[in-house]
Amino acid sequence: MTLEPLQVALLFGVGLLAGAINTIAGGGSLITLPALIFLGMPAPVANATNRVGVFLQSLTATHQFARRGMLPFRQALLPVVAACLGAAGGAGLGVVLDAQLFKQVIGGAMLVMLVLVFAKPKLDVRPAQPAWVQAVAFFFVGVYGGFLQAGVGFFLLFALVGLSGWALVPANGAKSFLVAVFTVPALLIFVFSDLIQWAPAAALAAGSSVGAWLGTKMAVGWGPKFVRVVLVVMVAGSATKLLGLW
């Protein structure tokens, strides 16, 4: 896919915003996926192409959180293994699903995420649940992450804080680490299925990496309050367009 300079700039800007949002709370792919689809990509191709930026921004965020001592890797081992197993299966489903149905699934998922953004559910730190409960939860979060990824950060934060007993800021670091690791098997499946458009992926990835670096500073210093307004406006417009409502 050949891109015009304006399209490259647009994708870089979208990636910048998404990288910051993903690092602070999650949901950046709710912006990047529609952007790729609106450029004319079939939904499965957009879904695969989006993962390059997701992987690089997650690596950037993981590095920044680790530098600040906010990422105990050993504690994240169980969630990582369970999520990776789920992500491989989810990515396989993303390869075989009909393109038009996939587009509608993305629109529906975006509306569900919009409800979560509006509802603003409180994340209360709770005692860690038994290991098998955590493993099952992170496996299914991994399935969703491998399949679609959009908004998976919300589910990871709920699981890390509510099931694994993490405080919110370290949970943000663990979320970035989890996404970076479980994106690897998904990305490999998409590469071998020849679904990735590399030029748009590079533009998004460059912006996403810079946005992730900025997002780690915002997560520690400013907090995620501004993310809510941006997500509500952009996700509502994109979801209704994907569902053919305008």
C-alpha cells in the first residue's frame, strides 16, 4: 500500500495519540483501527497492521516503567504465560473471520468500550485470587487481545488490580509488559498469514513509540483524566461509522 505524505503524517499523529492513551489507561487501538479501515484497508488487514505499532509502543512503555522501578517482572510471569497462550488462539480467529463481519465486530467492541469509558468503573485493589483464577482470567483476556486488541488494556487493568492485587501505577507497567509479550505470537501469526501492510504500520509505529514515551510521564505525573474526553468523542464517531449508522 503506497501512502501520500499527508496520510503518513495523519497516521503518525494518530499513532502518537494512541501510544499515549494506551500507556496511561488503554484503548488506543480504538483510534488506530478505524483510521486504518478508513484508509481503505479490509478489517482483518487493519487489525494485523495495527499490531506493529502496538508491539513497539508497549516495548517503549515497558522500558520506561522498568527504569522507574515500577515493574516487578517475576510477579507478572503467571499473567504473561496465560495471556500468550490465549493470544495465539485469538490471532488465529482474527485470520479466518470474514472481513465484513470483522468490521462489525470492531464497531460493536468499540461501543462496549465506550460504555466502559462512560461508566468509569472504580479500580479497587483487592487481595490476590488463587493462581488458577488468575490464569483463566488472563487466558481469556489474551484471547481477546490476540483477536482484536482494541481496549484490551482496560481488561488487563481490571484483572491486574482486581484479581492479582496490583496497585494502579505498577499495574499500568505490567499491562504494557503483558501486551508487548502476548503481541509476539499474534504478530507472528499475522506475518505468516501475509496480512500486514508495512508502510502504514511503520508510520503508526513511529508515532506510537513517541506517544508511549510521553504516556509514561503522564501516567506517573498527570494521571489519565484527559484521556476520557478524547476517547468518548473519537470512539463514538468511529464506531457508529463502522456500523453504518452514518
